[in-house]
Amino acid sequence: MQTRVDFEQRADQDSRRESESRTDGAQTRRAAREPFTRIAGVGGALPERVVTNQDLAEMVDTSDEWITARTGIKERHIAADGEYTSHLAERAARNALDDAGMSVADIDLIVVATATPDYAFPATAVVVQERLGMTHGAAFDIGAACSGFVFALATADAMIAAGSARRALVIGAETFSRILDWEDRTTCVLFGDGAGAVVLEATMGTDNGASRGIIAHALRSDGSHRDKLYVDGGPSTSKTSGVVRMRGQEVFRFAIQATVDVVEEVLAKAGICAADVDWFVPHQANKRIIDASAKKLGIAPEKVVLTVCEHGNTSAASIPLALATAARDGRIKQGDLVLLEALGGGFTWAAAVVRW
Ligand SMILES: CC(C)(COP(=O)(O)OP(=O)(O)OC[C@H]1O[C@@H](n2cnc3c(N)ncnc32)[C@H](O)[C@@H]1OP(=O)(O)O)[C@@H](O)C(=O)NCCC(=O)NCCS
């Protein structure tokens, strides 16, 4: 079992190695020797079944041409009967732990971002904790719809900075297929199921911008927009889970400006500009929103990680799934500056800057 002394020695070594290997880049938000959160591993999980636009055209009055032109989506993965959000979350968590070279014994916090929990309670994070065979530490869910992963990342980072956790699994996991009206062509073509996870680890920050880890985040919400994208039921209102309802054009319009605003806020906090970003990993809702946001921000198309074409909108899972995809295929490399951004029902919107 690792002692506090072991942990601090390892953190010191890591910190020294990193400051020797990189001295350029973003300012860190914290002074030397304060806890700093780095991403130690990432993993994704998708249901086996793929549903193409053509498959959907056989169910509702739509076409591959319409869906592709308006959203960029070509296909999405849909969970099998009996495959729950917690199953996808568990698979993503195990993949992230493997990537980090860690076991569940190293973890003391699990945060799951989801709008499609297995149950009203216990939290899906607790179900995942049980499946991983973990009886120590703490596990809880966060609900911020499609922005949930960035909210969860910021929460876990703050807990690590406060010293209340050392290593966390932060998971975005969804089975949106369960809350879709499969007769409503304006929503059912947009979403998919999946999960992604990162392992966060406390390390020691440096004050020269060299540390790998979470540099800054910015979280926003405004409930006055809640009737533009919502689920029309819930335990307390209808005693059902309800289905997604959306005023698509209003979401579209709001999303682009909100994205730009929150990204500018987080870049300022991090002390960098858009040109410094190596990879932009936005929430994967719609290729047109992503393209327009990147253009307004001045981020080149080749720096944008796009998975919406194959995954659809997997809500809180979309960013960690995109991170897992781009890390696995070698695009995102150690030391890269990665910009995350999301918008979801509420509205909630959020961004983070991470040194990978
Ligand atoms: C949903 C969205 C793709 C619709 O695209 P749009 O260009 O705004 O399309 P509109 O809603 O104006 O609809 C245009 C026409 O297409 C039709 N249409 C809607 N869905 C359709 C579908 N799946 N297939 C074919 N036609 C469809 C509409 O009924 C409308 O027909 P009409 O002109 O005869 O009335 C777009 O508004 C969008 O992406 N919004 C943001 C959604 C989002 O990202 N939500 C999640 C945020 S986390």
C-alpha cells in the first residue's frame, strides 16, 4: 500500500522530470509545490451495435443526405437490451485504468457525468464502484447534460486541489437511446450511446508552465434557457424518465456564441491564446456547430478532433470518447495543449485547458 511519503516522493520526481523536459507553454494557475491534477490515462467504450443513417431512414421520414448535411453524423452506436450506462462506464473506466497503468486500488474518487443514470438512485458512479470491486473512497454522479464531463473534470480537479482526493476516475457515460422519442425525426437522428473516462492524478505543480495537467476551467449555466433542450419527464414530475425535446435552431444559435465566450474565458485564465492550442476537442453535437465555433475562435480545422460522424451526440460521453480516440491514434501526444468545450441542456456550458 502506498504511503503519503511514497506518493510525495513520486510526485516530486514526476514534477522534476516534467519541468526538465518542458519549459515553454501555458502559465500554470498554481504556484510551485501545490497539488496539480494531471490526466494519467484515458479510455472509451461503445456498444457493439451500429445504427446508420440509412437504418434510421427505414424507421422515420429522414435520409442520409439530410442528416449528413445538417449534422455531419453518419452513424451512431446503440446499447443492447440489458446494456446500461453503468456497463459502458465500467468498460471505459477499465480502459482508462489500463492506459494509466493503475488498478482500482489506486483510485479514491469516482465521478460519473450522466443524464441517463441506471436508476434515480443509487448514483451510477456507485454502481460502477461496485462493479470495479472498490469499497473504499467515494463515488457520486454529476448532472450537467452534455457539459457534464467538463463539470465533472472541474469538480474532481477542485477536490484534488483541496486534498480531498488523490486519484480520480472521471467518467462521462450515456445511453441516450433510452430517452429518445424514436418517432421524432428532429431528435432521434442526433444522439448515440457510449462512455469515456480519464484517470486524474494529483501531482506537484510547477510555476514555469511545464506541468502536465488541468491548467484552467470555466463553467457556466443559465436556467432561463431550459425549455430549449430538456427531457419532458423525471421521477418528481412525471414519475417516468421522459424523452428529449429540443428547439434545434435556438440551440444551434446559442451554442456557437456560448462556446466562443467560454473558450475565450478559459484561454484568458490559462494565459494562452487560441493559436497555442494543439488540439480542440469540443462536445460532439453537430459538425456545423463545431466548424463554426472553431472558425470564430481562429482554430485551424486540422486541430479539431471530430468523432460526431461515427458516434453521433453521446452527450457527457462525447469529449472523453473523442480524447480516447485521438490519444489512441497518436494525434494527442504528451505535452500537447488540449482545449475542451461543451454545451448542454440548461443551458450549461463549459471549457477546460489541459496540458496532456
Ligand atoms: C437539429 C438541427 C440539425 C436541425 O437543422 P435545421 O437546419 O435547424 O433544420 P430545421 O429545424 O429548420 O428543419 C428544417 C426542415 O427539416 C425537417 N427535418 C427535421 N428533422 C429532420 C430529419 N431528421 N430528416 C429530414 N428532415 C428533417 C424539418 O421538419 C423542417 O422541415 P420543413 O421545412 O418542411 O418544416 C439543427 O437545428 C441543430 O443541429 N441544432 C442544434 C442541436 C443540438 O446540437 N443539440 C444538442 C446540443 S447538446
